[in-house]
Amino acid sequence: MSTTTVCGDTSEAVEFFTPAGLCLKPIAKLNVCVQLPQLKAPGKTISNWEVMEKVKHMIRPEEFITLKIVKSTLEFIRLEGEIENKGKIKLLIAKLDGKTIKLCGFTESLKVRAAEAKINFPSRHDWDSYFRDAKNMNEMKSGERPDTIHLKELPTRWFASRKDKKKDIPSEQILRRVFDVFGEVRCVDIPMLDPYRKEIIAASKLGTIQTFSYGQDLTFDAFVQFKEYISFVKSMDALRGMKLMYKDEKDDKAYTTNIKVDFDKTKHLSDKNIRKRRLEREKLEALEREREEKAKKLKEEEERKKEEDRQRKLEEERDKERKRQEKIQRKIDRRKEREAIRQQKRLERKRREEEEKIRLKIAMEERRLLVAQRKLESLRLLSELFNRIKEDKLKEDLVEWEKELEREKLRQIEYDRKRKLEEEMLKAEAKRMKKEQLAQQEKDLRDKILKHMKEKEEKEQETQREELRRKLSGKKKLKSAVIMKR
């Protein structure tokens, strides 16, 4: 797959198709060969990475865009490097060719040879001889003569239409406009745009037709056929030794990519193959329509079955609902019957009660005067009784309230006593802590004074010893003098 890199030097760029921001830039590659010494010690190896780093160091301040190992043997390592500016090829060759490098662990120097790399690109002799010697070619027919370019690994987004919402699909119109600069284009084909191309290639019996990779959206292959031979020659000459460059107006950067260019050897855009692909496409479209029709019928059948199942389930639900409603209605009817019986019983009971009331009313009328008199007396007695009960209740409530006040007063006294006791305990604790702190400070001060006195005494003893040494040094030499304190 082709890789797109940022281009930092656009001085050698040649305008290709300005509306699409496309340019051509010369490919600057050189071959570097490093002669290796004979490995005498067993297990000793040469690091390819170290060799590459040495080569990179030799060309500074210049840098390689890419540097890779093409071939590695016991005698030599061949590297291929690419730089941005082709005009600096000679400078780099002068820095590398005939020079030597030294590797860690080897006493021998490694000789370096460098030369400009040959670009693998078909020449005019290649296509002329191919079509001249090919037996199945007819130079009088389009597609069977040198008039078609086969391009590989073209970046998809560089040839996508700006107006099209699908940014990752190349446009045949843009590709045609790009190559119209060399002459009138007869036909353009981008295989990835044909959804049936994979099946057409698989069904084809021609072993010479090239297969394509589908599903990728970063690069694509294309065939461009010119009407005139001179247009084909111009395009091949223009693309020889060039890579494609794209200037992005949004971020104001330039990008380059290597593309593969060759003349078509498969008669891809010949009238016969175009017609054959068209017929195959029509067959596949017919099969696709037939499959769609079958799928549609199958889907309709499934929907019909689903609808029947739905109707059946709906009918079953309706039957269940109807039976449920009938069951509910039977329950309501039975409840109504029971309610009617109860209502009839209530009416009968009420009638009997009314008769009993009338009878009692007649009896009560006879006793009304007596009952009224007794009632009046009872009211007087009750009034007097209630007044006495009220007075007793008020007295009891007053006594209970006084008792409650006394209890609340006692609780307040107890609470004040406890709070005072807690305050005294806190004060005693604070005094105790302060006393302990003072005692600790006094102890620390005493220790400090004792230490100071001890140090002073030791200094005085040391002074006495020094004076004794000085007095005795004039008489005779002493080996040692130690004064011990008892």
C-alpha cells in the first residue's frame, strides 16, 4: 500500500493539474552498499540498525525521507534511501561514495559505495517491443496497442469530488480531466467503482485479466486510455521518475506519494473486453434484480404469514376477551341477583321495623307525660352532678400542674448541680495538666543546666591536661598522659 508523507521541499514540483492541487515531483533515490568484513569469531553479528544510523550520520545535515535495507548478505548490505530534493543527489553521493565507517566491536573499516538508484519505469522500447511481438494484439484496435496507462495506489481522497458528499470515492470525471492535459482521453475505468467487477473477474475465463483488491478506500487502481499514441507517450514521459504531490489549501501543506505506472498488457479497455464486461454486468444486474424479486417475494410471503399469525393471535385475543367479558357479565348478573334478594330482605325488614315503630310510638305517646316529667328531673340531677364533677376535675388538674412544676424545678436544680460538677472537674484537669507541663519544663531546664555544667567541667579538665602536657613537655617526652576522674 502506498504511504503518504508530508513534503517539506516543493521547489522541484511541476504543475500537473492545478484545479485539483496535483503536482509531480521527481523521485530522488540512491543505492548505498556497505561492504562487510568477514566474521571470524563465532556468534558475532553486525547490527543492520547500527549501519543505517552510521549512514544517516554521514549525510548530515541532510536527511533521508525513507531508508530501508534492500538486500543483506554475509558480504554486503544494500540500502535504498530517498530524499526530498533530487538536486542534492550528487552531494549525498559525494558524502557517501568511497567513504568508510567503523562499527562497535570491529577493527576493520567498512567501505561504502553509493550511486543514484535506477527508477523502475517502462521505456518506449519496452511497450513498442511488447506490442510488436505479442501475437494476440492488433495495433489497429484500441486497447490492443500502446494507448492505455495502468495506474496503481492512487490516493482516493486526492481524486474525490469536492461537491460529492462521499469524500472517500474517486471520481472518473476528475481523473479524466487530470489526464486531459496530455491529450484527449478516450476511456477511463476505475474498477473499485463497479460493484459487480469482482464477480465479473471471478466469472471470467481469461487468465490474463488482472484481479483487483476491493474494500480498500485509501488507494485505488485506474486505467486511462488515450485516443492518440502521442498523448500516451507524453503521459508516460511526464510520469517517468515522478511521484504524485498534493497541495492542501486547508492546512497549507504538501503531501507526496509513490504511485505505480505501467502500460496496460491485459487489453483491459479493448472494445471486446468492455463489451464483455458490460454483458456480464447486465447479466449480474439481471440476477441481482431476480434475487431482489425473490427476496421481495420471500419478504412479502413472510409478511403475509406474519400478518396471518397476527390476525390469528388477534382473533384468539378477541375470543379470550369475549369469554372474559362474558365471565365478568355472569359475575355481574349473579351479583345483581344477590343484591336484589338482599334489597328485598332489607325492604321486608324495614317494613317490619316501621310497624314496630308505629306500635312503639303509640305506646310511647301514652307514657309521654310520665317520661317528660322523669326526664326533667333527671336533667336537673345530671346538671348538678356534672357541675360537681367539673369542679373536682379542675381541682385535680391544678394539683397535677403544681406537682409538674415542682418536678421541673427539681430537674433544673439537678442539671445545674451536674453542670457545676463537670466545670469543677474540667478546671481540676486543666490545673493538673498545667502542673505536669510546668514539672516537665522544670525537668528539661534542670537537665539542660546539668549538661551545661558537665560540658564546662569537661572543658576545664581538658584545659588542665593541656597545661600539664605543656609543663612536662620541656623535661622529657611522655608516651601518654591520661587523667581519670573518680
